[in-house]
Amino acid sequence: MNRRKFVKASVALSALGGMTGLSSLFAQSAWADDGIADGKAVRFDFDVLKQKAAALAKKPWGGAPGALPDTLATLTPQAYNEIQYDAQHSLWNNVADRELDVQFFHVGMGFKRRIRMFSVDAASREAREIHFRPELFNYHDAGVDTQQLAGKNDLGFAGFRAFKKPELARRDIVSFLGASYFRAVDETYQYGLSARGVAVNTFSNGQEEFPDFTAFWFETPKADDTTFVVYALLDGASLTGAYKFTVHCEEKRVVMEVENHLFTRKAIRQLGIAPMTSMFSCGTNERRMCNTYHPQIHDSDRLAMWSGSGEWIARPLNNPQRLQFNAYKDENPRGFGLLQLDHDFKNYQDVIGWYDKRPSLWVEPTGKWGKGAINLMEIPTTGETLDNVVCFWQPEEPIQAGSELNFGYKLYWSQLPPVRSDLARVDATRTGIGGFPEGWAPGEHFPETWCRRFSVDFIDGDLKAAAARGIEPVITVSSGTFKQVEILYVEPINGYRILFDWYPNSDATTPVEMRLFLRTKDETLSETWLYQYFPPPPDQRKYTDDRQMTPV
């Protein structure tokens, strides 16, 4: 292995303007490392990082990342993907029989922020910087002129990814890349939705901001550890932050314990804690954009919430025709997340995106978060290439300049959330033409009044036992009326289907908020189904028969 030392300590302490002054916060000492860390040893712990973030918040933001060398700035996505990290120079390659390892992403293309990386000895609490050099990468057919990179020790890295046996050399399970975005997988090794360190002004009168993780510190784990700790410094126009991620790489899921300390430079209209970003193009309930052979296309199918009062809520996602923002008020939430609960390949038929393998992401607060709201933004999209769903917790109190906040939570990347209620849960939501019994055929006897039918399936829980006592659907709608309510036992799903037709009472096209749960007498039997329906304009509220009965 090539373990030559390239960079002097003076370079290590001067790289990246956003980190100037770092040396004054560390006491230098000697520490020999035979890995890729080539900087001088300096003192490090989480308290030091919090001090750094607090001090940085009192200074002006350093601004957007500077220009990259031309050979990197002009890379196409195909060329960028040709650049691969050399596994022989992975972070913990010098640890024999290791369970975990880390590799770094190259800067280039749209990844312009130069991120500093440090290796930390957990026993001595000393850190050494890992400087960029071309020898750490294999450039293959990327067309990169490495002569332009010679001596660019301050180029830094774009992010990192972590590996776990037995797929050590092939399949990563955690990835941090771009702004403060990161992802993890479950046992399928298929990435899906993303998390972020923080969200700033996602839906407000101000410009949305995307703060960056500008430095990472990795504690070196023991050989047999399947948990590693990484610290991160966040920097943006409105705030800074110190983060500690304790990442548990379990057999069937990844669990992250997150602790953050945020320091604001200026007032923030909308602060998003534990944000996540996903994609919903079409599903069982929304078919408008499914002009494809795929039955469904989505990374997540619902927002799930476990409120502070103990209510379990399922809110199916939409791909609306116009941007929609909803805030679900709560106090001390017990958990929330964007879930992908349908893992049947037949329901996607996708051999590229493998949406049936995408994980869910569940947030579990580890302390009391007080009053606030779980915010959900849904953006219209024509396909699957862009994320269009954003979800996060927003504190109720306004965020003033000079504020200091901290939040602790766990992130569960897994097929199913780590907790669930004993109540019946929503399995699927479907909508379609109303006013007819199932099995209708269009003819000359159309109903006089246009309506829309909703079908909500509930499974699990104790519904069959409750049926003898009488299952009652409790339905509320914010406008219009509902009729033709039916309760059907569906043997193939061993659950119950609730059908109802919604009728408009005006020409309004504003969203209709719908709510449904099941009960018997005073006993709640199911989680609560929330839905947002978008009525069509009045001129589209009619049934059409487009059959052509003569040859053309």
C-alpha cells in the first residue's frame, strides 16, 4: 500500500477558508498513524467541535464554494462516475480483519464544496487530517487531467461512504454526499430517500438555504465493531452546527443516533429538524403521472406519525398539480417518517430503480421537542428523476439570531419502522370514478351527479374480532359530503375495505381534507387515515364515454 506522507502541518491548518482558526482550538501533539491521515495530530472531542461551531456563527458566512479546476468543473455525470476511490487507501484499511471501512468521494461536477476529513484516535482524542491527493483515486476513463490537480492538497473531498462486511469492497451502506444530505440502506443494499442535517426556509417567503457539512471527523473503530462514530461541522448563511452521528450497521438495518447543536447567525423563518427528502410520482391513490408500464413509482408511499398524544396517523403521499404544504401540529412527537411499506416487486415492475427494495426512514426523538409541527411539502413532478417530497419537524417558537438549539433523535433506515401500534393499519388507498357499484360498465345511464370514490384498506389489528360488535368508519371531510359508505371484508388481504363517495357542494378546487378511522362503540380500532384530495374544475366533473363503435 502507498502510505507516503505528502503534506506538511502548515498546509493542514490553512486549508479551506471556512475552517480558518481551527488550529487555535486544538492543542498540538505527536501521534503516529500508518494510515492515510497525513496531517499533524491535534486535540479533538465533541466539546471542541461545539466551540468551533459557536465561534464560526459569530463570523460572516464564507459564501458559496469556490471554483474547481476546469478538469473537474466540466465533468459530465458519466465521467464523474468513472472516478473511483482506491480501496487500498480506504480509511481503516490498516485495521486487520475489520468489519467497517470508509472511502471518500472526489470533488467535481456539481459537488463543489471542499470538505475536510480527519481521522480520530478514540483513546488519545487526537485527530489528523486526510489531505487530497490524486493517488487516492482511480480515474479510469473520466478524462481528468491529473496534472491540474498536482499540489492541490486543499482540494478536499465531496463526501464519504461506509462499507460493512461481507460486501466490504462492493456495496456501501451509508453515504454522505452533497450539502448536508446523507442516506443509508437496509438489508436490500438499495438506497432510497435521503436525510439532511437541517432544512432552512424550505417553504417560506425567503430563499431556501442548503447549509453544507464542511468537515468530518471519524473515530477509528475496533476491528470487530459494527458501529462507528463520525462528527460533522455544518456551515450555512443562517446558522452553523456541530453534529455527532453514532452509526449502528446492523444485520438488517442501519440505525443512527444523532445529536446536534445549532447556532444561528440570523433569524430563520422556518427551521427544519430531522428533514428527509423523497420521491412520489404515482401510486395506488394517484395515477395522474403514471403514463408508463410501471404500476407504481415512488421511494415512499406515506407520511406516518405517532403523535405526542398517542395517535397513529397514516397520510398517503400525493403528486399534486400545484405545490402543496401542510403542517400537522403536535407537542413532543413520539416519532414520524416517510415509509415505503409495499415491497412486492409485482406492484412496481421496475428493474432499474428497484422501488420494491427501497427503505423507510423513521425519526425517533430522544428528548422532548416541545410544541411545533411536522411539515410536509409535495412538489409537482413529471417523473422519477427529482425528489418532490420534503418532511421535517418545525419548532413552534420563532428562531432568532444568536440562538442556540440542540436536538437528539434516532434515524432508522429499514423496511418497516421500529415501532408500530396494535391497531389496524392503512394498507392501501385507491380512488376512482364514483356513483356506481363495483363492476359497473359505462353505458347510457350515467349518474346525474358527479362524485369521486375512495377505497381505504385496513389490515392487521383486531378487526375480525371487532366485527361481531360492529365496525364503524368515522369519516370527516373539510368540504362537500360523503355517501354510499360500505364496509367489506376482503379475504385476499385478510382485512377490511372502506368505500365512500365524495360529492362536491361548490365549484371550488381547493384541496379537501379527509379523515377516517375505525371504531366500535368507544374503542378505536385503527390508525387514522388522512388524505388531501384535489377536486377537478367544474367543467371536468362529468363522465365521458370515448368508445368508437365504427371503423376508423
